[in-house]
Amino acid sequence: MRVLGVDPGLTRCGVGVVEGVAGRPLTLRGVGVVRTPADADLGHRLVAVEQGLERWLDEHRPEFVAVERVFSQHNVRTVMGTAQASAVAILCASRRGIPVALHTPSEVKAAVTGSGRADKAQVGAMVTRLLRLDAPPKPADAADALALAICHIWRAPAQNRLQQAAALHASQASRAPRAPHASKGRTA
Amino acid sequence: MRVLGVDPGLTRCGVGVVEGVAGRPLTLRGVGVVRTPADADLGHRLVAVEQGLERWLDEHRPEFVAVERVFSQHNVRTVMGTAQASAVAILCASRRGIPVALHTPSEVKAAVTGSGRADKAQVGAMVTRLLRLDAPPKPADAADALALAICHIWRAPAQNRLQQAAALHASQASRAPRAPHASKGRTA
């Protein structure tokens, strides 16, 4: 199972591809960050995030995409950018019929460290160990993206297969021309 | 000047196209709602919003897109969906090099009614009058989208021209292959 983990953000969007199955050693396929300039306008930044993620999807052809679930109890300015970047990630995957799973930060931390309240250093250390790397991936967004992918691989495989079938079905349905629910309007 | 107004939402995304210039009578070109099923998964809904908005952009070729600015002080569950739908609208326009303007609800209300605290009925009544319609557009999301477009047309035309030039420049820059700022990673 090949999973692309995405830690969404406009300034740094962490991406990491991990391959493996639950209970077997995991393999790192790629890790990096899609960056957009903080001084660019929002539209330009969202297009750059889309282009960056499309390249990762083209290159690695993941079977699943795992995205960090965004909550709005955090900093108001940050959370809007995070929500918008996550929308782009979910859109890019869903357009291709790739199932998307959302995991909360504490689910991810609990999966890789055993504690939902682990700090960044602990997550980085466990990602390094689980993927047999020489050093923790930098920046932390890249390590978090790998942790998301690992968390997803360790979920019940049967659940993933169901989700994959549902996402494929949905993507085929939404590709049908002029789906009656999708648009309703009148034109003067 | 032809403007597509977008009142972003996952369940109902209001869309309205208005043509005109400040100080002259305005013309309604189209109004409607892009709907997505509330029981579908988020990825499917974002793809449906994208497809719906792409059809409006294809059909009406607006020169500007005006999107309601989302704040996160509102209901937590609703605001995330609104932020994600607005990201799709901003992305669709920016990919085409169409400048995007964000207007707050109170800016829009003040523009069409004279008061930033006007209610839905008042906004609907003024949209009906300004576009010389027989009845207020339904649902309110559609009327709000038209109000956004009208608000945008009434902004300083010089400012719009500057923004149009900047958006075109940004879209050309982001279309350049492998922009060095957009992605940085390593592949195992």
C-alpha cells in the first residue's frame, strides 16, 4: 500500500510517501515540502500548492492520501490558510479517484509514538526509526506528513479497501456530465 | 465589466454574474446555486463544487471573480466547509488568471443597502431593484452572490485594472514549469 501524507499549509505544505502494510517494515518513497511565497496573493498560493501536489501525485501514484484534519480552535489567521490548503489536497486526490482519509494530529501522534500528546521531536524520532533513516526529516512539516502516511497504513486494511471502492465509485459518478445535483441555475 | 460573485458553501454555493460599470445600470447575466449532497464525503463535494464553478466560468467568461471573505468567528463546523469551498472558487479563478477579490459580508451589505448590518431581506430587495428583476433571487445564497458581484463593480475601476494586471502576471509566473519556490523535495 502506497500512501501520500499531506500536512497542509500555505507557507510549507509537508508531503511524504510511505509504502508498506501493517505489521511489516515500511519504506520511504519520497519526502519534501511544497512552499509558496508568503507575500503572494492567496489565489497564486493555492495554484502553487495545487501544482506542487499534482507533481507528487504524478510521480508517486499513491493509492491513498492521508491529510491532517484541521480544527478551527487554533489561531484564526493560520487555520484559514490550513483549511484552504487542505481543501486543495483533498480536491487533487478526489479528482483522481484516490480515497482521502483525514486524521487528527493526536491520532497521528498516538499511532507513531503511543501518545496523543507527543511533541514534534518525539514524532520525528519515531518516523526516523520506523523508516530506518539516518536523521529526522526536516522541516517538521515533512516529518508530520510521513507520520500521517504511517498512521494511515496502520489502520485496518479492510476499512481501507472499502474506502477505496467508495472513492472510485464517487469519482466516476462525479465525472458524469451535468450531474443533476451539482449545479442548478438560470441564465439570463 | 463582467463579474462572477461567489457566496461559498458546500451545501449551497451561490453564483451570480453581473455586467456593468459603476454609475450605469447593471445587467444580470446569470444566477444560480451549485449544490452538493450533504451526505457525500468531503472530497466528492469539493470536486462537485469545482465542476459546477468551472461550468459557470466556461459559460460566462467573467473578467473578475468576487468571493465572500470567510471569518472563523462563526460556527466551527460551518466555517471549515465555507473556507474549503472558497478555496476551490479562488483556485478555479486564479488558474485561469482571473483576478479574485474578497469582500466581507458587511462590505457587501453596505455597498448594496447603505448599511453593513442590513438583513437578508434588505439585500434581496436591493439586488432585485438594482438588476430590475421581478422578484428576489432564491435562495438567499444566490442573491448574496449577485450582491458580491455588484459590490465589486462599484469599487474603483482603476484599482480593478491594477489587480487584473497583477493576477495575469502571477498566473503566467505560476504556469512556468517547475517554479523554484513551488516545490522542494527529495525522492528516495
